[in-house]
Amino acid sequence: MYCSIDKIDLAARVDGKPIAIQSDHRSNAEMLEEPELSVLFALARIVNARAQLAEEGHVDAAVHYAVATEPPVFMREVLAAAHATLERGDRKRVERFGPGSAHEVGVLADRAFKELARRAAAKVGVRDLAMALRMLEDQTYANPPERTDEVAYWTRVLELSALAGELLRAKYPGRWVQSDRALVPFGFQMTASESVMFPTNRAQRVVEDGRGESLFKLLIAAEETASGVAQGRLMPSLRDRRDVVLDDVVWKPVISDDAPSDLPIIVCGVDGETTFGLLRKEAIGKTPEQAFAEAYANLAEEDVQCDEVASGILLVSGSFYAAEKLLDREFMRSLHDDLGADLLAAAAPARGCLLVGRITDNPAAIARFAELTRSRHDESGGRSISPAVMLVSDGRVAGYVRGPEDEQQEDTAPQTKIDRPQTEPDSDPKKPGFLRRLFGRK
């Protein structure tokens, strides 16, 4: 299959040396019908096959591209750029190309993505690329191609990526480059900041996850990344991890690396007069620990207001960074006193909104808190952060709650994970107490 981007068609040995064979059984005319896709599929398949062989210890292994007929001229350019070997017919006709380079691969990919964006826009019937991207996303939400249909699946991923790439190029001059940080091994590098965005990763999530994802989120992330060198104070920001290109920015988990993906992460950024720019690793000028220490100190100076919105539940608001006050340990310690509880439930459903409630021995209390959190999150649109409910002990996030929708839970009561045990005694030795059941202790 000519579009199997994520696997090797056939592994073999020639003169005792391992090689990868990627097959393309289309005719010359069929390759010419979709030249941009032909180029991108071939480049990705050759680059990925070589990377897989290198991971297995075969650094200099060859990659053969097997065709049934003489390929078009542009396919020969692909093989030369990717340092591949052309194999025709019965494998006795072999032609080696090279030496090639990552730069040459990027040049061809950039040209192909640019042309594919125009073709994708024409296919949906509009010239405006932003409108074309919106329409193609809507078509994808309504009828996503199945992963088993590789032609439709990878074509849609590449079309969405191409449109997003051209929208990035229009605002931030740059080009597509070869990268090993994406399954489709290309990223769009913005010239001014040298940051690399990965539209193909986001496009896959649009296809697989539906309306919760969008390439327009990537465009927003690019704007924040590009402005990350602006002058201003360092501040922490809670984000949905799917909205951030993690390799490029200074970030850390809110609890631990193995926490569920729906928990927010903490990124460090620059608070300008009108924008917030994510802090890029190469522009940091200090260690991540120093950057976060400075950001937390600035957060502590941020004034907020607290209002009771339900019995035992406080709404923290009044600041763009109200949600981030979750990270201000002294502030959260004060809420322990205000609510009269050693253990608190907390959630950051949206920008400028932090919900904090006391944990009681009534399971329905957590359910009500989770329902309020979900409602605030769903109503917040582009300002949303996370509907996850976390646990705060001694002013710090120490655990999280999992509800009945979590397929890993065996019963329907809200469950919690926490990184240190609780010591409250159980008055009834025959039946686990509520807190003990929450923390998974029998």
C-alpha cells in the first residue's frame, strides 16, 4: 500500500544486510493524478522506515522504494532527496539515489504541502484557506475516515495539515522541515522564533477525537509561542496538555508525569500588556526551576476575590490568573481555614475561574462539585481549561478524583488517587469508611 506511513511493507536482507522495502503499485498516471500526496507519502514512508531500522541498530540500512512501472520525474527527486533505492519489476532492476539530506526532504515537503493546501481548498469549493480549513474540519467531525482506510485517513490528515501550514506561513514566515517529533515526520518551522509546530499531530487528533480538537487551536498556540520573547513578568498558566506543543515550551505536570491526560498542565509564560506568550526553552535564559519560582512569586502578588456559590464551595475570580491561584500554596492554605477542611476539592474549569470545595463524608458532595465544574467548563468555550477535579492537601495539589465515567473504575462511586496516604481512623472496622474508599484503601 503506497500510503502506509507508519509501517514497513517488507523487511529483507541483501548481501546479509537488512533493508526495508516500501511498495507503490500505482501506475505512472495514478501517481501524476495526486503529485503532492505522492510526494508526501513517499517521503514519510522512506524517512520513517529508515528511522525504524536505525532504532533497531541498523543505522546505515537502505530503504528500497518498489514500483511496478517507471515513476514520474518528481518521484525520482523524492528518492534522491531521501537517499532511497528505486526498485522496479522483479527487484533485479535497482537504481540507487543519494546522498540526500534532511534539508532536501524539507524543501520537497514544503513545496508539496503548499500545493496540497490549494488543492484541498479547491476540493471543498472555497479560495479562503481559513474557511477551507473550517469546512474540512466540519466534514471530518461529521464523517471521520477510519484508520483502517489508510488512503482516506492519511489523505485527510495531510490535507488538514497543509491548510494549517499555509495559515501559519501567512502570519509567521517559515517552512516545512523534516522532524522526528511527529508520526508524519514533518513540522512547520517559524523563521523568526525557530519554533516548530506540528500540524500533522493535531490533524490526527481532529480525525480521531472529533470536535474537541481543532487546527485553529494550533494557530493560537503558535501566536502564543511566537510572542513568548516579549517583555513582561513571568507567570504560570494552567492548560489542557493537548493545546500545547510540549517539546517547545517550559512546562510541568500539575501532579505527576503519569497523571491522567485530562488533568491540566502548568506552562510558564510572559505576561505582556495585551498578550500572554508561552516561554520557549531556547529563550528562557535561566533554568526551568528558576523560571517557575519567579512565576509563582508573581502569582502570589495577584489579587482575587472569593465568593460562596454553593454550600461549602467557593468561586475564586476577579483576575485573569484566578485559576492559577490553585498553585499559590499560601492562598490555598487560607482556603483550608475558610472552609474548615484539611482536604479540599479544586478545579480550574476555565480561564479566570477556580472552584474550591470541602470534602465531606457524603459522596454526593463530590458529585455536586464535579457537576458544577463540568457545567462551568462546558459553558466557557475557548476559555476552557479542564473539567478534572483535583484534591488539595496542605495547600498543594496532591491527588485527583475519577468519576464513574472512568472506564478503569469498578464501581460507580467517585474515586480518588492521592500521592500520600491519609490517616483518619475508620469507626466501623467491618466496612471501609468513605475516605478510605475514596483513597482506594480497604
